[in-house]
Amino acid sequence: MRLTYKYRLYPTREQKQHIQFTLERCRLLYNRLLEERIIAYKTEGNSLNYYDQANTFKERKQHIPALKQVYSQVLQDTAKRLHKAFQAFFRRVKSGEKPGFPRFKPQQKYDSFAYPQGGYALQGNKLRLSKIGEVKIKLHRQIEGKIKTCTITVKNGKYYACFSCDVQRQELPSTLEQVGVDLGLKHLATTSEGGTFEAPKHLKQNERKLKELQRAVSRKQRRSNRRVKAVHRLARLHEKVANSRKDHAHKVSWQLVSRYGLIAFENLNVRGLIRNHHLAKSIADAGWSQLVQFTTYKAESAGRVVVQVDPRNTSQQCSNCGAIVKKSLAVRIHRCNHCNYEADRDENAARNILQRALVS
């Protein structure tokens, strides 16, 4: 299986300039290749592919000497990135989804480049990158498996190296314990056994500061250095909120995977639920999709099973007798008039989720 390890880089001022230079060359190349594809189709009706464009790089370097300062496989990966974007576009068209034609990339939207096969090497606490140099790296945990690719990412003034590795699946000791998980706003998750995982509400805790920084951005003159700095401060706080939410989701998902052999969730349409303007911010802050995603990939590597079931009436149906007991969102206790079963609303829903997973 494939895992990605992410580490912080601490480049020197000169190395930062090299990284930014490489990013800009890759971005300009990406946009040029996209333009060539569009022109070729409009004028000649031809659809260029990866090989058609990658074979022109030797000639391009003669006309654009700056490309010689970028490792050749990094340039090839840029062309492959565009090729994958078109493959995804054609797949969406074929399946009837919203197509989303590949777009030209502005500077703020192009933040990474990759060494797909070689050109990089780990040497102690240094990462040697071809055409850039030996960059200091913080290896906070050991890399397992064989490294396949190295991607350099720049985000909010911070530099990262992401290693994609092939590793062997390490299964946890088998267990017969099963659990249904109801996702909510009061608690991030409630299990069919009555346990709960709190929702820290990171966005709500930082909302006041975010509004202050957003107002600071609005007051600055467009394209001024002060506005750039204000945008950077706002982005850093958004990143902190996202990282806190991600960290909590990792911890909760690991607790579920390490204990249960079968984990059942509702197959929620989160995008549709976010259209409710009264609950959109709270739902986004909870990070339901992220928790399910993290639990799923951890379960796959640990030999566990994750099932997603139909969410209809999981809160209204009695988990004891199956009768439908209508109640508003404000009613937090489930009381069944048919069998006199009484339980917390979310626990009752979690029990229904587990039952549906076992039937399916």
C-alpha cells in the first residue's frame, strides 16, 4: 500500500529563492502546455498528449535557458500533472459529472513540484535536491518502506517535503468488536455503546480573531505589501485551525480503528447538508468527512472494515423495535411509545447504523 510522510524543511534564503524559481518555471510551463493543447484542438482538431509535449522539452530549453536550471524529471512531472488533469476532465464528462475543464494556474494556486523518480536523497538531517542543494529537514519520525516520489510543497511561507512510499500492510490483532458511529454537532461522534468523542469547534474558538484579521485585509490597499502581509497572517490562522481539526480527527480515527474490527458510519451527503445556512459553519467545523476518510484509510492498513450505510431515519427509528418515532432536532432523548425504550438520541442512531451495517 502507498503512504505519504510529510516533513518540515528549513531552507536557507538562497535555497528558498531556488525553490520559488523552480515553482515559477513549473507554473509557467504548465500554463504554456495547457495553452498549446487548447490551440491545437481549436485550430487543427488534434488532442495533444503527455508524450507529444514531453518530447519538446529539449527544444524548449534551447529557446528558454531558464528551464535548464530545473531538474529534467521535475519538468516531465509538470507535463504529467496536466495530462492527469485532462484525464480527470474526460472521465467526468463521460460519467455525466460537472466537467471542470483544466484551468490556467495563478501564482497562489501552484504551490508544489515533484521529483518522480530521482534527483533527491536523504543524508542525515539533510535532503539533497537536484538544482537546489542540501536542505535541512526535520525527520520527526522514521520513514518506512521504499520511497517512490518526493514532492516539495510551499504553504503560507513554510516548506515541506512529502515522500510517497510503498509499505507493507501492518494488520492489528484481530477483534470481533463492532461499533456504529453517529456523527453530530454536539459531539463529533457517538458510538452504539454510548461513548462520545467531543467536537472541539476549532473554528468557533478562533472566529473572533479570524474576523479581525479579515477586516485588516479588507482595509489594506489592493496589491500593496501591507495587504500581502495581512493576507499571510489570515492564512496562517486558517492553517492553524485546519491543522487542529486534522489532529483531532487523526486521534479519534485511531481510537476507533485500534479497538473495533467493524466500524459503521452514515453515508452522509455533507455537501448537501452544508447548504443549510443555519448549520453550514458548524458542520464544516466538525469535519465529518475528514473523520470518515481518516478512519477508512487507517482501517484498510490495519485489516479492519469500514461500512457506510443509508442515513435515512437513523435518528427517527427505534433501535429496539424498529418503530418510527418522529422528533425534532431539539429533542435529544429518544423515547419509544411502542416498546418504552429510552436512550440518548445519538446513541439510538448509532445502534441503528450498526444494525444496518450488519444486515448489509
